[in-house]
Amino acid sequence: MSMTITEKIIAKAAGCEHVQPDENVWINVDILLTHDICGPGTIGVFKREFGDTAKVWDKNKVVIIPDHYIYTKDEKAHRNVDTLRDFAKEQDLPYFYDPGTISYKGVCHDALPQEGHVRPGEVIFGTDSHTCTHGALGAFSSGIGNTDAGFVMGTGKLLIKVPKTLRFNINGEKPDYITGKDIILRIIGDIGVDGATYCAMEFRGDTISKMSIEERMTICNMAIEAGGKNGIIEPDDKAIEYIKSKTGQPFEALYSDPDCSVEKDYDYDVSSFVPCIAEPHLPSKYAPASERSDVKIDHAYIGSCTGGKITDFIMAAKILKGNRVSVDTFLVPATVEVAEGLITESIDGKSLVEIFAEAGCIDIAPPSCAACLGGPEDTFGRTKNNEVVISTTNRNFIGRMGSKDAPVYLASPLTVAASAITGKITDPRNFM
Amino acid sequence: MSKIKKITGKVYVLEDNIDTDLIIPAIYLNLVPTIPEEYDKLGSYALSGLPENFDDFIAKGETKSEFTIIIAGRNFGCGSSREHAPICLGAAGTIAIVAESYARIFFRNSVATGEVYPLESTERLRDKFQNGDLAEIDMDNATITKTDTNETFQLKSLGAVAPVIEAGGIFEYARKEGMIT
Ligand code: SF4
């Protein structure tokens, strides 16, 4: 019986020949990811259920990447990182990326593949809904809560329902002004915030093959914004090469059978796409950027797992080079590697750091989640009062970036940069 | 969440797409649910992300809610995987949610923790109830009855998760199944 890539990975992890959608199976987990927001609670569940002296099922498979509340004076936030630190020591965990040390990385979803923990054909669970990002490299990767994560920590297993697959066939010549973010916002706009609930979202097609790994991650990252269980892209040569540059560990890439059946196919031709935004307060509120040019903004934000990668900053720099921003513009690289890239990457002999400084952006913050989820009061870029925000992040729920009264528009780095210049929502083609 | 037959109490009514930032704003995510005082604190902030024009879910000066049943529209609990969301509702005193549909992770977290019963309605009940109405849920027959009019509405059966709910969460279920000791 033929299977999709998602079904194949689950079948392999369940030790069965074949699985089908809606079947419940116990599967073996390859990587458990947690961070400072959900790690302490996960550890609490693990100890409560398995005992104070219990050991994690496999110390090489537990990856702890603190990233959410790092640059804050909030005492509980520090206490939580201490809890992780103590646990990593007690369990002798090799993959704890400790803030304040050379091993600190930044946002977990960017650090996980960068450090070689994402491998095709494997099963990743993380205590963060955007764990779906890692499907961009051909893994089955999904977000779970603390209780399930505590269970995985003790047993290395989880009971899951096999998702149906929605397949998005994305073809056509992609114009320069169209980014991964424009593609996924368009899809979520079409299917809605619950359009993929319980389903795997598989992305394929010529356009996807030509995209960078980072742009593929932007797309898979937002599968959860349509309710998806996982986002996934079959690992092509580009993906395999990327993985091999990050890890020497063996892996077995899996692929959909050519004749596999899926719940539904969606066909897109990106040559007709236009730069877009998602209006407050849902990621599904799609609108072409050019049709909202009357919306004034006060605050521009470039950062997060989905919008703070080096490729995102390069896109923003292309627009900002030689221009001045007219609103407060906050830049938060996702990881330390991205922050270094801002210094080493250049456009026409100018580093990105110089381009951003000359454009009048606020000094670049150290890598973390920062205001993507609001965070403690002293978080960099946290929204205030009723300012209007345009952001490369992935959620625009009420209060998501801090203030309940500050509406958030989601957009690509190109659109955010163009809007930062004019102070109004702006189609980036005006600057290209 | 042990086996329970009837849930009675006041209802609180919500819209479609109630996201986890509305249920528990990120500023409170520094609280760790497995620490008892912080569990109670999380409860006191339940649904505090709702805009000001909503009725208080927790009365001023109180730490628990008078509403034991939440009735909502589609896609309840969308957004983050934060388990703080079902936990804060459970800690506030909510016993059951009756929504038209759930976001997957919220539903799963409700079942795994045993904090609240995530029940599904077969029709749009958010238009049939108002804040403060009394209701009774009959778990055996999968129905909810509006006390003052005696109208009864059918709920969906719990399906494949029923054994996990009946066991009291993922750990108890796994113990029953002999997966863990
Ligand atoms: S950057 Fe934002 S969306 Fe990504 S993990 Fe951090 S808080 Fe979540």
C-alpha cells in the first residue's frame, strides 16, 4: 500500500509496514526539543511521574534550547533557565545551549537544524507549536504540551493519530518580490486558521525546489497557523546537502510514493502572487499589501523563528539600502549565527549591520524570541499602547506582541522593510 | 480527570478562534504549572487576554471563576502549544469546555493533563447560551441541557480519546495499558 512521506516516517517510527490516516499508533521519538517556557513544566511532569531520580530515556535525544525570556530582568524567567541548567547537569545532557555562555544559540527552531539535530525521516517533538518548522528538511516534526513531553522524556514514545495529508502543489516562476511568507500567508488566507486541523501540510512543486532551505522553513513554520499537525517537504539534494553540512549522523530520507493518496490537493501558480499581509487579529486575514496602503504604522519588527533568519535580513537590507526608516524599526536576529551573518554578509560592499544603521533602525538586539510573543515588560520591541505594528513574525492575535491595543500586521521582510520606510503598509515593488 | 457523570454550573460564552494568547497571555508564561502556588496563580489569570469589553471570567478580587463550563465556537485554543492554557482554565475552576471544534494541541493537552474535558457540540451552541446561564452536561448520554428552558443539545462522542480521558490522562492510560509502570 502506498503512503505519503508523513505516513512513511510514522510507520517506520511505529515499527509497522504500513499506517493509514486516523489510526492511533505509538511511535519512537528521535528528538525531544524544549525551551525555557515549557521546559521547567516538562521536567516537573517527568519527575512527578517517573520519580526524582529518574533518568531521561536517551540523553543524546533531549535537546534544550532556552530562547524565549533571555534578556530580561524578570526573576522567574531566570529561575526557569536555572531549572533547565540544573536538569542538564543532573542528567548530563550534551545538548543544552546555555544562555550567557558560548554555547547559547538563540531561537530553538533556527538552532535545532543549525546544530544538526534535524534529520530527514526522523520524528521530532517539541514543546512549542512551531516545531512544525523542521518538516522543511523532511522530518516529521510537531508541537506538543508539557505532559506529553514529560511522557516522551521518560519513555521515548508517544501515542499519536496519523494525520491526513493536504498537498500543496506550488509551481510557476516566482517573482523576486514574492517570498516564502507571501506563499504561506496566501495559503492560510485560502484555507483558514483551522483549514488544516489535524492534517499534515505537504508542500511540493517547482517553486519549492528552487527555494532556499530558510525559505522552506518559513513556509513549514506556519503550518500550525492553519491548524496543521506538521508541515513537510520531501528532502531534495539541497536539503540533503544542508543536513550533511550540519551533522555526520546517518539518516534515512523517506519520500512519498508516487501513487499515494492524499485527502486533498491544492494547486498554486506563484507567478500571479502579489506581496501580501495578514491583518489583525488572525494569520488568515489575507490582503494584498497594495490594497492597504492607507494603513499607517508606528512600529516595524523583523525577527522570530519564521522571520529572523539571515535570508530574511538580506531581503530587508535590499529594500532598506540607501533609504531611511520613518518608524521605530526593531531587528532581532533569530540566532547567534544570524547575528554574525549580519556583520559578514554584505550588499555592494556594505555589511547588513551598516545598511541597517544608515537606514536609522534601532540598534540590533541580541538573538532571542524577544517581542514575537510579547514577553516580560522589559522585552526588546514589546508593543505599547495602541501603536500599529508590521512584523515578520507568525502570529497577530490580540496582545500577541505585548499590548492588547496594538494591532499587528504580518508580512514578508520585503514588505515590512518597505513599510518601515514610508510609515504606511507598502508593496515592496515600490522599492525594487 | 476521573470518571465523572454530570457537570453542572454556570456557562461563559466565547467566539470562534479563541487563541492561547487570549487564554493566558505570554507575560504569565514565566509561571511553571507543576509548582503548586504557580498553578494557582495561572488559574487567576485565566482568559485575562480577552479585550476589556468582555465580561470578567474571574470576578475582580477573586482567584477562581464562577463559570465551570465554557461554551465556544470553532477552533478553540488555537496558537501556541503552551499547556498553561488548559491548565489555567482547570486551575480557575472550569471543568468542561463545549466547543464546535478545537485546535489540535489544545485538545491534546486537555486530554493529556486531565485538566478540562474538551467536548464537541454538534451545533453552534454559542448562539444559544449567554454568560451566567445554568447548564448541565450528562457525560453518559453526551448531552448538555440549558437549565431554565430545559432544552437539550447533543454533543459528539469522545471517540478514540475516551479511554485516555476515562483513565485520567496520558500517564494513567499508559499505566493501564502496561506501557509504563
Ligand atoms: S520566535 Fe516567536 S514563534 Fe518562534 S519560537 Fe520564539 S516566540 Fe515562538
